[in-house]
Amino acid sequence: MADNARAKRLADLIREVVAQKLQRGIKDPRLGTHVTITDTRVTGDLREATVFYTVYGDDEDRAAAAAGLESAKGVLRSAVGQAAGVKFTPSLSFVADALPDNARAIEDLLDKARMSDEKVREVSAGAEFAGGADPYRKPESDEDTDGTDDETDGDARA
């Protein structure tokens, strides 16, 4: 089993080689300039590599890019093998990265929260406190808190 540093270096190399090969070496029109390699992970035994990618465009462009990556898998693997110089070239699998979709969903939720906060601010603009500015009870005067009771005589003890 390889150490984590070696797997990380190999993953970084695979990411760079695949990105460069997609940009310059593959002439497939489905893999135009709108495919971006975001991350690469390699298993501990260095036998399999997962390449995460994003596609700028709609669902049709994403499907076309997925098909183009699957068809170019052999060419990309041989390019990785030449660049890496390892005994066994890892097999490549391509996975669409869900990070942009998650980020978009979070941004939509944050926008909803901002609009809701704005509505609350508009409603509360002219409002006043229900029980006054300070809702806590305070003694009316300091004389009542001196510790003596007005109803009982100081000499009588029960």
C-alpha cells in the first residue's frame, strides 16, 4: 500500500495531465472549453483514479461531455501513464462534480433568507415594544428593599 503523500502527488499529476490533454490533445467537439477538471482522487493502492469534472452549460452539454470523456478514457489513461512513469497506470473513472449544484442551491437558500429578513425589517420598522423598552420589573423605591417588613413589629417574633 502506498503512502498518502505519494497518492496525493499522483492525483495532482493526473489532474494536470488530464486537463492539459483535454485542452490541447483531444479533438472531440463534445469536450470543448467548457469542461473543467476540479479534483482527482487515487485509491491507496494506486490502481484506480476518480476524476471529478464540471461542465459549463445545460444538461445536454453535461451528457455530451460525459460521453466524450468516456470515449477518450483510453487516450487520457495512456497520457497519464507516459507522464507518471509508474509500474501500473491507474484506471480512470469520471464523475460529474456536484459542488456547483450544491453551491447554487445554497445561494438560493441564502437569497430566500435575505428576502425574509428584509420583509421582517419592513414590518418592524415602526413597531414599538409591547411592554415598554425594559420589560423587567424593578422595585419602585429603594426604601422597600431595606430588609424590614412594614406589617410586623420589630419586637414580636413568632
